[in-house]
Amino acid sequence: MASRKGGRGKSRNTTTGAKKPRVIKEPIEQPTPELAARVTFDLITIKDEMGKALGRGYRRRPLFETMRTKGAISPDEVDALRFYRTAHDRCEYSPMKSCLNVENGGGGFSAAQVAFVSTPSVLAARRNLRLCEARLGHSLATMRAIALDDRSFSELAMHRYGCREKDGKVLPRSGRDRARIKDEFQAGLLTLTDIVRSLTTRAGVEEIWVFPEENGTATIRRGLVAPARTYRCWGDSEKLDTIMTDLRKRWGGQLRFATPQAARGALDEADAGRLGRLLPDELAA
């Protein structure tokens, strides 16, 4: 009888020691070299309205924030510029604009059609934007270029009045051109600050939002403009007074909650549908 050669074959274990599927991380899209040379970007963690991290990305730092760090503009002026920039950004980054690209004066749409496809939050942002720009006059183009498009005084002066080359560098044609742009910006900023100050001191539309803290808790806050990517509602000051009073009676003066979800539930319960709010596909937009 022929003997079998070799021992019993070893069976592979398909359950233990199995390799985990490799997670392929998508590269973070960086700003173009041309844009990065002109504008400052910060690499940040992007979170949803409840504070959950969604990933990493580059966020454009407004030029006026750099001016603030250098002491070139006052705190009131910074607040006014932030209000103006936020109103503009909320108009630009709405779901309706992303999906349909419906703009005022574009694509043959009438003002009524644009309003019909706009959400309440977009309409509120457009209202604030109109209020900011209503009295800027001849400074409007300069304010838009610097406050919204982050163009420097020198860059704008070269675009309008021409440029010259010196020692391999491109400079404004004259120092007076740059000074003219700066004077227009300062005049427009003075008017804008007065406009925003009037909006904050009189009864008007305010916002209330859930602010996720770094430790996982959350607070309910109130102000003129909610930070980006927060769960927010808005309404007239009298309604917000009533809702904030109800919230403090039930949850205490600090309005601090264990989780953002708990804070959102408390806000929704106190609101009871009285305030304007974002649609589901607008959250964290």
C-alpha cells in the first residue's frame, strides 16, 4: 500500500488575520498658485451645523481680517465688514444658486422668478446686502473689490489707473493712485459702519443659533449675524426676546447643553415655528 507523502495540508484562516480594507484619503484641493499668491488661506477642519467634523479644507481669509491684525481698522469697522461679507456669502453659496445658478439680471430671469426660487434665508441675505450697499454711492465698486473680493489697494489702483515696472516688480503708476483707492475705501467704510450700527441699535431682524463648543457641549446664542455653519433661526427682536426669556426660564441663564443636538431640540421647542429657519438642504451651507 503506497504511503502518503507529506503531512496534512494547512488550511488558511479566512477570518483571523484578514487585512483591513485600505482607506484611500482624498487629497485636499489646494488654492491655485495665482490665487494663493494674492489671498491668504487657512487650512481648517470643516464641521456641520451640529459640530461634527466633515473633513479638512482651505478657507479664504478676508483681507480686512489682515487689516484688523495690523490695527488698520477699528473693531466697529471690522464688525461692519463681517456683516457685509456674511450677507454677500449667504447669497452666493445658497443651494438654489448652486443647482440653478439663478442670479439677478442673468439668464433672462425676472426679479419675480428669482424671488420665487429663493429660500427665505437667501431673501434675508439679499435684503441685508441691499441695506449695506444702498448708501455707498461712488464707493460701491471699491468696497466690493476690497471687502468682498479681497483685492488690495495697490492691485485695484493698477487695474484702474495703470501700472509700471521697477526693479522687476509691478507697481501702481503713481502713489497717488493707491492713495485715491484708500480714500474711497475709508469713505465707504465710514458709511457702511453707520449703516450696520443703525441696524444693531434699532428693532430689526436678529438671529439665534446653536454654537457647538470644542468640548462637545453647546450653547444657544443671539446676535445680528450667526457664524458660518451653525444651526440658526431669525426673526424680529421682539420675538427673539420672548424666545430667549422662555429658554432661560427652563434651562438657566447660561443656556449650555450637553450636546448640540440637545441645544437644537430646546431651541426648536421654544421657537414653536415662530422664527424663520433654514431648509434641510441649506443646513451648514
